[in-house]
Amino acid sequence: MTFEEISEILDNDTMSTIKIADDQWRKIYKFLKTHPRTYANNQAATRRFVEGVHWLMRTGVQWRELPERYGNWNSVYKRFSRWEEQGIWAALHDQFAQEPDMESAIIDSTVIRAHMSAAGGSKKTVVK
């Protein structure tokens, strides 16, 4: 089964934590529209991007395995990286961290899966 097929199943689940609920999205989009460093004029494209990042962080797959319906993986990664550098993700988390209704929509360390290589020790060799 491919990641695309798995994501189709997850997206069709009404209780899925992969998709962002409409009421949660309205709050997120309102915040993004007022954030000074965010360009979010196209609501559909912005939602597709945010849900793509959300899907990726929840599933723990590599960027290259992001389903095409969320856009080109490299473009999504670049935008994600820009938002990280500009503090947009941190501001989004700070804004909604205390709202219980938003807990499934906010990305933090409790929902991000580590890659397999994260379970091991340092990759550097110790020289004596």
C-alpha cells in the first residue's frame, strides 16, 4: 500500500487528526491573514499548504513522499522553511496553544514523528 493510498483512507475518516476541521481552519486563516510576515491571500492554496505540512508532520514521512494533492513537495518544503525562519509556526503555536479546541490542528513535538535514524546515537565517530 502506498502513502497516497493510506492518506486517502485517513482523509476519508471523519475523526481523522490528519485533516484540519473547518472551524479550526477559520481560526488559523484569520490569524494568518493578520500576521505581518504571512502572505495568505489565496485561502484555498494556503489551506492546501498548511494541511500538507500537517499531514506530513502527523504521518512522519519524508518530504518527497508528500502526496501531490498538497502541491510539489519541494515547494511545500521551501514555504515551510521560510515560515519557520520567520517565526510564523512559533507564532501560530503561541496563539492557539491554550485553546483545547485547537490541539489537533497545532503542530508541536507531541505530534511530530521522528525519522528512524533519530532512534540511534550520534552519527559522528569519536576520535581518541
